[in-house]
Amino acid sequence: MLQRIPTRGFTLLECLMALGLVSTSLVILTEAQSWAVRAQERSTQITTATMLADTVMKLAMMRMLEDGFGELEVRERGDFRDQRYGESFEDFRWEWEAEKVQVRLPDMNQVMGLMGEGASALGDAAGVDTGGAAPANELAALDSLGLDMSMFSDMLGNYLREIRVRVCYPDGKNQDGIDVEDCVELTSHLVNPTGRVMSEEEQLLLEAQEDAQE
């Protein structure tokens, strides 16, 4: 005679707990996958923006070399919706600016004071008391003529320009539901070999001619 073995099934509570564990695992996996996708998209946007900013930087430097340096700060902006790019980068925009580099040099008194300290240190090492006085040199001659280091700062400013390029792209929405954007910025410096700087009038006339051609 066969003996029936009693069997025990799952209770409703056990089924609900198992279902809850499976649902929680699926939610975690979905969030992790969504985060990975967003991270990949953001990485792609940053890489694309950096490459576009490098292109804009080269064009801006060519523009500055072709037009020359001017007294006024140069600002340009636009987007990538043209025949060259099509619709590939329609969500990206660019802007660049070029301005004179403020070269700050120490004044004549500071330089001569440092030289005096150096002379005193050398004298002490040699066993000679210089009294901290700077030796007679070219700087002393310039100081006696009433020249200061600011004149040289202005001269160096004619040779240098700082160029900053920014490429921005949409970066979702903030807590208030407003669209926000993130930007990649590149900075470089350009040297003017001639040292010639256009006056404000010349620069404005050149910009007007370029706007008319566009």
C-alpha cells in the first residue's frame, strides 16, 4: 500500500516577500542601468564640447592673427548650425573673447630694493658691509630718468592677448524645471609679433566691414 507523503506549499506571505525582493532587485538594476546611460551621455557631450571648443579656439586665433590686435576686447558668439556641421551639433553653442593681458611687473623701488638685499647678502658672504645699498646699474639710471615699470607693462600688453573659448550644451533641468546648461572652457594666449595695436576707431571700422560681409 502506497503511503502518501504530505506536501507543504508556499504561503501567501512568502510569495509576497519573494515578489518584493524581485521587484526591488529590478528597480535597482534599472536605476543602475539608467545612471550608466546618463553617465555615458554626459561623457560623450563633454568630449564633443571639448573637440568643438578646440576647433573654435583655432578659428579665433586665426581671426586674431589675420585682423590684428586692437585696443577693444573682442567678443563673438554663435552656434554650429551651418553647412559644415549640419544638425549634428545643433544643441551646442559657442562664444569666445580676446582681451589684453595685464602684465604686472614690480615697481622700480621694489626691484632696486631686492637688488640691495642681494648686494647685502653677497657682501656678508664676502665679509664686506654694503649697508644694503644697491650697486649702481641700469635700473638706477632708469629710475633717475623718472621711468617706472608700468611703462614696460603697457608695452608688453601690446604683444599678448588672452583668448577664452566656451562651448555650452543642455544639461537637463534644475529643481524648478528650468533648462540648464553646462560649458567647457579653454584658455590660450596669443603673441603679436609686430606689437602694433589698432586704435578703437580702426577696430570698430573693421568689425563693421566684417558684419557687412556676413
